[in-house]
Amino acid sequence: MESNLTTISQSQLAQAVLRESGQNVNLCYQCRKCAAGCPISYAMDYKPAQLIHAIRLGMDDLVLNSKTMWLCASCETCTTRCPQEVDVAKVMDAVKITAVRRGIKPAIPQVASFYRAALANIKKCGRMYELGMIIGLKMRTFEFFKDAGLGMKMFQKGKLKMVPSLSSALTTMRIFYRVKKVEKKNRGA
Amino acid sequence: MTAKYAYYPGCSLHSTGSEYDVSFRAVCEKLGVDIEEIKGWICCGTSPAHCTSRLLSLALPYQNLYLAKKMGRTDVVAPCAACFARLKTAVHEAAEDPDIAAQIREVLKGPLPESMNVLSPLEIFNGGTNPAAAVTKQLPGLKVACYYGCLLTRPSKVMQFDECEYPMAMDNLLGSLGITTLDWSYKTECCGGALAMTRTDVVLKLTHDILEEATAVGANAISVACPLCHVNLDTRQVEVEQQYGTRYGLPVFYFTQLMGLALGIPPDKLGLQKHFVSADALLAGV
């Protein structure tokens, strides 16, 4: 990577993406295979190829306030098909992480709330405790009645557990804590 | 007898996808495949982890690999396609990037387990267990569309599983048991995954496309290998029908449930009663 000319004279945003994901967006030559294959591009404000171009141009406001990365389902179609081997799905992750770190309000707040609710749940329970996670999500999004009927039916079918299994909660709490510490140290370095 | 494979069920197989767990265990028992659940396993972190912190998304799976190694196992079977992908990604990235490997070691406070081999049950059943010899029940009326979803095959560089745009592993396995599977073009299209919790509209559209396509080629059942795919295709099927004014009534099986039926395991031992779209009428006809 040191001798790769395409990583020199990058926008700051492109450098942030590179740091976060190891992905060099300057390799993109806009073939738009990622946009063509993306099953969710119809709902995005910018297609994946457009978002990548905006990252290269350093259009921070446009990129970090976009809906695109929050709608990404991580299906990895773009990553698999990119002829330049840019891991586009990882770029999407890196943009989300950068946006959150800069304190930007996510364009699709429910998705960010879902991530937070899920991770809080994994951290405290060791394993995903669906019922707890759903309640945590509702407390964050205020969509109290969304999927209530579906949830009831799943419960009747025995697909949702009442009580979490907490046997490995100490392990996850320890891992979450140490990850934070290592990340903080590396950012400071 | 000692176990051969360390079994990582993951969170879904203990809850929303418990019938995948039950049917996987039943089929393993029938075929003499030895599995032992990893003691003290933790969540793999799934999408919320890799969308938030790369290090977290790799440390969580590695803890499970570490536990498997502690049991003396290097072969780990992960039926959930999402867990399978996260475990394989962790191994791949630690091997490719010494910096991140060092950080994972720092988090887990120890050396990373080496030569870990993460497997999908499709690989195990296709690789020398010879399930065809154990078939006791013919299911000639079934016309199954095998739906692989995203994460079994993608990204191909990491997963190294079958042909990423048109996989055949599930078709070949079910075919060897005398079950008819169909060619169709939506094998690896995305169902929208966890967006179901937040942007249900997107999932209903993508799921509708998949159900529509399966119906168009004449399928009367869909077979899956991922609990997230199953939730979206089965539990939300009625919602799709309401939204689009259609009627599918298409039962969605885990491929292990179809294997179980062909191997003569009773339906109630395979968790079929847990499905939202009942398979009773279909199975009564075959």
C-alpha cells in the first residue's frame, strides 16, 4: 500500500475510510457494477458508486448525511462483483463508523438505534436475547406497536424466549470493554 | 465416542430458528455425524458489530473459535449462514492483516487458535456422509427452490463456498435424496436481512420478489440455510401477501428439515409445527 500512488493525495474522508476499513476508494473507476447489483439501491439517495465518488471528492456533508450506508444490508453483492476488488460493503461500514464518530445524526435513525440496541443486548446478555433487544429498540424508536402481532405469534410458536441465558455475559462485557480500550489507544497513537 | 465437530449454534438457533437446531441435530444423529455444542459460546456480533467496530466484529467470533479449540476441536460447524460468515471472516481477516490479528490477541489476552476450519453443514453432508443411502421416504411431489441468500457464498474471496453467483451445494444434497429442486435466478438475491426490524418496507419488497420468482418457476416449497432468511420468507409471508394483494402459501423449510423428512424422521421431531406457513397440506399430498 505504501507504494500505491492512488493513496497519495486523497481526500481526508477517503483517508478516514482507508484507516477504518483498509479500503482504497481511489481504485474505483466508476463501472457501477456495485450500483447495478445492489438490491436496495432503489431506496438509496445515492447509489453506492456515487457515494464512493463523493468520498473521493471529499464531499463530507453529502456522504455522512446520506441514507445509502444506513440502508446497506451487508449482502456483499457489490464486494463480490467489484472488478477493482474494493470491498464496498466495508466502505459502507467505515462511512457509518466515521459519521457516528463525528457526531452526525444518522439519516435513518432507526437503523442506528437497532445497532445500538442489539450491541447493548449482546454485551449484557452474552447472547442475543431477542425479546430484550426488541424492547430496547422500541424504547429508542418509540415505535411501540410495530410488529406487535407478529411478535405475539412468534411467542406462541415458541420462537421467542422469555428469559435470557446469561451464562456468558461476563465474557462479552469483558470483550466489549477491552475493544473500547484498544481502539482508544490506537486512535491516540 | 468423541465428537468430531464443535457445534456453534448461534443465537437464532436457540430462539427464532430453533427448528433449524432441532432438525440439524436430528439429521446428524441419523447419519452418525458427531457434533458437540461449544460450551459457553457467545454471540458472533452479526451485522450490528461489523457496522460499528471492525475489531469487535472479529474478537467476538474469535472467542468462540478459542472455546472450540479448548475442547480440542479445529473443525467448527455453524449452520446459521450469518454466523458462518462472521466466523470465516474473522479467520480470513486475522490471516490477511497482522495488525488486526495483534489487536484481537490484545482483546482476548492470548494467542489466536490456529488452523481453525469453519464449516457449513452443507459441506459436511455433501462430503462423505452418504445421506442417500439412508433415505427411507420418497417425496416425489415436492418441487423445491433452494434459496441460499447472501452470506453462504459472499464475499466469495472469504467464504470460498461453491459458485458465488449460482451455487448448487443445497440442490445437489437434496437431489441426492430424491427431492426435486428447480433452476431459478433468485438463489442468492438478498432478502433484506435485519432491515426487517427497521425498514420493513424494503424487506417486504425484496421478499416479495423472491416469493414471486419461486412461484413463477413452479416451486411449491422453498429451502433455506439461514434463520434470517427463514424469518423474512416464512413469518412475514402473510404481510407480503397483504401488501401486494397476492397469495403464495409457500412453505419455507430449512434444508435440514427436508433431509429429515427423506430420512424418515417424524415431522414433529423436525420442528415443522413452528412454521407460520403450514406445510401440512403439501406434505399430506406427497
